[in-house]
Amino acid sequence: MWYSPRAVAGFAEKDFYLDEFRGRTLVLAVDRDLLRGEKARRTLAAVTRDLVGADARVVVVLGKATDAAAPRAAERSRSAPAQRWRRWLGLPRTSARRSRRVPPAAARSDVLRWDDGDGVLVELWRILRVRTLGLVLVDGPAVDAACAIAAGFRVTKLVLIDRVGGLVARKGDRPLSYLDGASLDALLTVGEAEFQGFGARRALLTQVDTVLEAGVSSVNLCRIDGLARELFTYEGSGTFISRDDHCHVDPLSIDDFHEVERLIARGQKEGLLRPRNADEIAEVLLDGLGVWVGSGHLAGVGALRPWAQGSDVVGEISALYTFTRFKGEGIGGRLVKRLLARAREDAMVYVFAVTTSDRAARFFARNGFSTMRAADVPAAKWDDYDPARRARARVFRIDPGEGPPLAP
């Protein structure tokens, strides 16, 4: 095996996202009462430092505290030096890039006061021409100013940080991981947000809809303690909202190799996939499908491997893995539907899947697969198969022409 799953999984997500943000602009909005604790401020500072270190442009919009318990240090008078806010937040100082075409005045400060109006956007634009970080101070909640800035500049990403974070219908539920344009439109119809349990956030969702219509690529809702996970990991911590289609399934290409490798390594680490060598991973890449969500995040992979059984050809669903973040949102089902369609095109008499995972077994059973004996699949399947893993393996089967509609 020519790669280390641990190294692949470690490189992974953060570096992938930082590279994606390179040269892009992100707006982070947070109110001061969420930053009372030093840990929260360190989180914001660390994420900001990572982003500007990767040559992303970052605008931090700091809103006024909404409760009387805000720390005295965070409630300096309006006449206090603006740089004090940056130091209190622990934000990195960014040096102005020299340019003969940029007036020297544009580089003097990276802190602005928000008072509405296009004049502030012009001043902020001057800052971002020569710096990778700008801080905007708001006397009210951060969200309104942040939305105005994001829409005015049509930024790549707007991150709204609040106490609730992602969209949660009921207490104890996982946050809804993804919301596309069609789903957002449906949610904003009369009474639908309330019916779905999101009534308290209708006003916020309306603002999100407005900025997306203005050209902002995506909006993230999260808590401060989940900020790094939301921006730098596949699992995320909140809700990602984009006008793009929820997901699409397409054949994998050579340019997807490193992402596919990382996904498989992660699936192996979680025990959902068996160990695979370089040649087996290449087979997944050449014959597999990927499912992408939002603006191009690879959320899952799967392949259909043909086996000869007498004069017939049967198929095996191989290397099927989707990120836990999208569990219950139809990602795995979309992959399997496309794989079964391939099986029908290739006249396979049945399709089987082998797993040692209870989670995967429940998925197959829920989606119309029935159990079968391991001895009934092509004997070649078990050549060089780990005996201990085979002893725990469960096999599922479906007729590709008669399978019921797949559940999420």
C-alpha cells in the first residue's frame, strides 16, 4: 500500500478547504456577547488566522452585545481606539501590500465603524485591496451589516455565528446539514417554516435568501464553538445553505483522485470499508461514481464491480461511503440508485453488497435489499479476503430491475 490512511485523513479536510478559500472573500458575523469567554475569542482568532494565512480575505463583523452581562472590556466607549477591538479579539495584524495604484490612506487602518451607507463599503473595499483582514464594528446586531457587506461585495461565503447555530427543528436533533435553493424557497412559503420547526428563524432565513439572490455563493449558520468544524471539515457543525442544487451524481475523474483517496481512508478508519490497496482504489476511481453537494464538495463515493457467476454477470456495490454529516439526507440513496441503473444497463442478474457495519446493514435493509448467504455470491469474491472480516460479513442482495424506490 503506497499511502498512509492516517496521513491522508490528516491532510485532508482543513487543507482542502483552505485551498478552496484561497483568493476568496469570507464575511464572519458574530455579536460580542458570544465572545465573552476567552475560548470563544481564541476560536475566532485561530480560524481567522488560518484563513488569512491561506491568502483568503476575511471581514469580521462584530456586533454589539445584546445582554447587560457583556464584559467591560468588550463595551468600550465609541471614542475608544478602534485597534483595541482587534487586540481584544486576538485577530492577527495584517501588513498592507504596497502598490503605486493604491492611495496610502487605504492602508492606515483595518478597522471600520458601520453606520450604513455605501461609504462604508467603499472604505472597506480600500482596506481589502491592500489587506487580507478587515474588522467592522457595529452598534447593533452583526447580522444586518454582515448581510449588507456580503451582498454588496457578492462574497464567496457569509458565516453567521449565533447561539443556535445550524437549523434544528426539535431540541436534541442534529442540525440540518444542507439547504439548497429550492428547499429554502419551500421553507419560506407561508407557514412552512413554522410547520418544520424553524419559525423562530424565519427572519434570518429571509435575509439569507436575499444575500444568495444578490450573488453570495453560500451561507453557513453555526455556533462559535463549531466554527472551525463548519469551515474546515466535511462533517461540519451547522447548516450550509446555497442556491446550487442539493447534490448531483457523476462519474469520478482523475482530478478527483486525492479526494476519493481521502474518503476511502476515512471510511476505513471508521470501519465502514475494508482496507484497499492502491490497485483497488484505482478501480474505484476508474469505475466509480461520486456525489457532490453545494458548490462542489465530494460527499460520497461508490462503485459497481462486475463478477462472473457461471454464464451470468452479477454486480457488487463496492467502496460505498458517504460522510456522516449527510446521513439521512439521501446522499447514499442517490449513489445506489445510479449504481443500480448501471447494473440494469449491463444486464446484471442481481447486485449484492458486503458489509461488517451495522449502520451499513440497516441502510441496505431499509432500501429494499434482502439478506443472502455468503456462499451464494461468486466464489472469486472471497479470494484474498481477510478470514476474520469474512466471518463477520453480512451479504445483501437486490434485483436491479425490481428494487423499490430507495429511502434516504
